[in-house]
Amino acid sequence: MSMTTVGEPGHMTRPQRPLHGVAAQFGTVDDLMAAAERVRDAGYTRTDAYTPFPVEDLDEALGMKPTRIGWIVLAAGVLGGLGGFFMQWWANTSYYPLIIGGKPLNSWPNWIVIMYELTILSAAFTAGLGMILRNGLPRAYHPIFNTPGFEGASRDKFFIAIEARDPQFDLRRTTAFLESLGPERVSEVEA
Amino acid sequence: MAVTTGKPFVETNRVIGPGQTYAKIDDSVLSPVLLDVQRTPRWWWIGFGISLAFLAMYLTSIVHLITTGIGIFGNNIPVAWGMPIINFVWWIGIGHAGTLISAALLLFRQPWRTTINRFAEAMTIFAVVCAGLYPILHLGRPWVFYWLLPYPNTYGLFPQFRSPLDWDLFAIGTYASVSVLFWFIGLIPDMASLRDRAKLPFQRLLYGVLCLGWTGSAKEWQRYQRAYLLLAALSFPLVLSVHSTIAMDFAVAQVPGWNNTIMPPYFVAGAVFAGFAMVLILAIPLRRAFGLENLITMRHLDNSAKLMLATGMIVVYGYLLEIFIAWYSGVEFERYMIWNRMFGDHAQFFWALILCNFVAIQPLWLRSVRQSPIGLFIISIIVSVGMWLERFVIIAVSLTKDFLPSSWGDYVSTFWDWALYLGSFGLFSTLFFLFIRLLPSIATAETKETAYHYSHHKIDPYEDIRAEVFQEVSA
């Protein structure tokens, strides 16, 4: 990891700390999208963008793979439904068999509603909590918050960060590259 | 009374009023939340104080109920389900519009949902809280309500899974917990915004913890959006199932007036009808108090009114079909039930219900009425009363005279019935006042996304045509 300071006029020299990466700030979605595609095409892989609202196709522009959360949710829903069936089947046929209304013990049509609700319950909680956990939340610390002006990322600013662990990362070259994309500013981000 | 300077505003029929920027959306929604405690507007304290008074009445009624027993209610045999169940069905129905706005309109890609979904979801959750407490309080021994849950226990017992009353528990339990989850997930990006704007230490801590450390990265948004879409896709069938299941509490029983296959869809339509009425009751003062007329526009009120009219007419169709089926079934008890409902001892409730749910909504066919916040507010209150009357007619009136005249009875509600019911408004409005003070009542991230789409893609191709045809009225 390169530890040299950027030789720009006016750049503050400060005690060197490990670097998370370099972040560029943009003012519009269009600038961000154009920059994201160029970052991807330049071969950077350890990148992320930070936006106040979901920007369509930004994940593709940065070369991200689609999320697999849908498959996990499907599996959870099926398991929840089957679990609901077997809970009722076991309770009504083996554990506490009781004939109600002259119906057979295995009167499965009566169990559909509970199976249905348990399918939705387990699928929904897997979707919600799965998203939270796979995103690494709750998270006490993230170095990207060291970016100057990052509070704008939840308001009206758009950021692209190239992380220092990217194989192509070189502080001087990467900073110059980001500056060539027409950002409002480029900042080093401490880890 | 408004937080804003009271500057004149222009009503608009656009989904988002003209001249909005991302920062303006942030400021108009988040600044009332981030106000210093001392600067909380006076109307908020007055409203919150009144709510607390009603909440105190609610808690008093509960204490009296638990220490005395359900004999304090007007319930009797044959009318074993009186006001507690009427109010339960009424409250849970109100919640349905919130889920419909947040889930169904998302799936149908209706951009106008974005500014009203947050507070409508809050309304859902608080209405479900009010509703869910009723069956528990109605149990007689509310402290053992957990016996309804299937859990390993030393009695070796399981709940009766063949009973619609147990289906209810699963439906409402799932509905309540999934609604809270959906709401919380929607709030995460906005709490991150609040964290970044907050000045007071208490606020920084509160929103910093609640946003879970959200950064708004592209990968986070990618998973977030997929999860949100899946939650919407799961909530939509869920909301349909909840009131269907409640309808089956009635439809599966043999009581004349209950045993009817139309009940599930008819109850769902009634729930959405009552729910949109409550959305309007809450939205009209809320937009005025916070000066959000540019985000909750006439378009939202107009569309909600149209949905209220459409579902209201489905409900009216349900009333007609109930009469037809009673005649067509050829069953004398069913025929007598309808006769008793329309001309019997409690006929005034039936005709009041027709007045509220059929006659009162007819002005909504007129655009000028749908464009009048005051008119919509009044109609919505009438509809809420009408939907309560509907449940009263279905539940209490049907039970008074079922089969054998020797076991007929009457139903008279008591002071405590009303104290608990009016008190539940206190619970609802206390929660709602806390919500509008502590959390953003509009989903800012989604609204910014919608604003972006409007400026770039024109997601609604008719938007420009409509803006021309529809005169923008000044208020």
C-alpha cells in the first residue's frame, strides 16, 4: 500500500494512518453513473458508490453481481410452509389426536391458513433480517464515514470510493484518475 | 398552527410539487423531527395531551376489566361477541390501507405512493396494536393469552388448529410482525439521514443506533431494494389473507348473517374502504400542520378518494348480495335475519350504515369534491362511523335473533364498552403523535428517487397532459 502523500498544493500533510481508499464526490446522478462506468472499465474491482437513494443500474455500472437474497427467501418460505404443515400434522394426528366435527385426524384443508401465514412469516423475516445481516448491519464503525462531507451522501451528494485493497490501487494514480472524472472533490479516506 | 411560516402555498395535482430539490425534500420532512424539544409546536403538545388523557381512560378500563372480569361489557348470551369484537374488526380493517399503499402500489409501480406510505404504514401498525389487544382483553383471563400459541408445555396441550379463531392468531401475529419489519426496513435510510442532520446528542444517539450504521452504498441498496420488493410481494397476499381469515371467524360459523361465502372478499374491501378513510383523516391535518402540501398533494387525496369510492361500491355490492343470498337460499332463518336487520328492533343502525357507506360517498364521483380537503375529511369521518355500524350490524344484530325465538336476546353496550373503545383512540393517537414527532412521516429516500425519476424519465407519461387539463387550484 502506497503511503506517500498527494503532492498537490494546499494538501494538508498529516500523520500517516492506514488508508481505506479514495472517494470522489459528485453532485448529480448522471455524473455518478458516467464515473461509475469508467471506474469499472478502468478495471477497479474493490469499489462502492454511496447515494442518498437507490440509483437504478448503479450496481451493474460498478460491475456488481446480482444479489442472491431472493433464493434464500424462497427457501425460507418453503421451509416455513412445510414446518407449518408438519407442526399441525404432528399435533393433530400423533401428539394430541382429537376428532373435531367428525373430520379425519389428518384434515389438512383446515391447516392451509396457518401454513400460508407461516410461509409468509418466515419468508418475510428472512428477507428483512437477511438484508440487514448480509449488509453487515448493525455496524458500529465504517471507515467511509471519515470521508469529508460524507453527511451529504444521505442528502444530495453521490460518492464513489476506490478502496486501498484494490489490486490496482495506487494513491497517486487512483486520485488522479478520480479527479479526471469531473467530481466536485476527491478525498483520501482514513481507515 | 403550522410549523412553517404560514406562507401561502399553491395546491398541485402533481405527485411532487414543482421546484423540489433533494435538499428541500430533506429539509421539509426532517426539520420538524429534529426540532429542539422546547420548540415543539403548541398544536403537538395539545394533541399529545388530549391523546394521553384518552390513553389514561384506556388503561383505567383495562385495569377495571382485569380486576373485575368481562361482565363489565354488554356481552351476553346470545350476543357473546359485542363491542370488543366489533372494535377489533374495525381497528384491524383500518390498518389494511397502509399495507395496501406500501405493498400493492409498490408492486403496481404507482409513484404517488412514495410520499404517503410511511405514515400509512405507521397507521397500520398502531391500528393493529389497538385491534390486537381486543381479542386478548376479551379472553376473560388475558394473562394466559399465550395458551393460544403452539409451544411445548407441561399440560401436553396444543391449540385447536382447525378453528378459525386460531387461524386469526397466526394471521394477525404475522401481519403485525411483518408490518413492523416492513416499516422499520423502510425507515433505515431515513434514520441515516436523520443521524447525519442531527445536532442534539440525544438525537445523534437515537438515530445513529436505529439506522444500524447504514452507509447507502450501492451494494447495500441493491440488497435493500430486493428485500423491500420481496417484502412488498409477501405483504400484499398477507393483507388479503388477514381480513379473509377474520371473515372466516364469521363465515365458518352457522349464525344466519355470518355463514356466507362472500364474507372474505367483502371484508377485505370493507377494510380497504375504512383504511383509506383513515388515511385521509390523518393526511389532511398532517400535510397542513407540517406544511407538506408539496409532497402530499391533491393528487394523493384525489387518488385515495377514488380508491375509497371504488372499495365502497364493492362493499355496497356486498350488502346487496347479502340480501339476495338470504332470499335465494330459501332458508327461513337467513330471510328473517335480513328482515330483522332492515326492519327489526335495530333497523336504525342498518339504515344509518347505508347512509354513511353508500349515500355519503356518492359525492366522490365529482372531481370538485375529491379536490376539497375539508369535504374529503368530513366524508372520511362519516365512512369510519359507517364501517363501525357495519360491524355492529353484522356481529351484534345477527346474534340477537338467530334460530329459536326462545333463545333470542338483545344487546345493550355499557359505559366500559365505550370507555375502552374511546380509550383505544387515545392509544392510537398517542402513538401517532410520538411517531410524527420522532420519525420522518414521509419516506425521504423514496421521495428523492421519485423526484429523480420525474426529472429524468417521466415515469408517468400522462403527467404533463394531466397537469395541463387539471387546473392547479389555489387555496
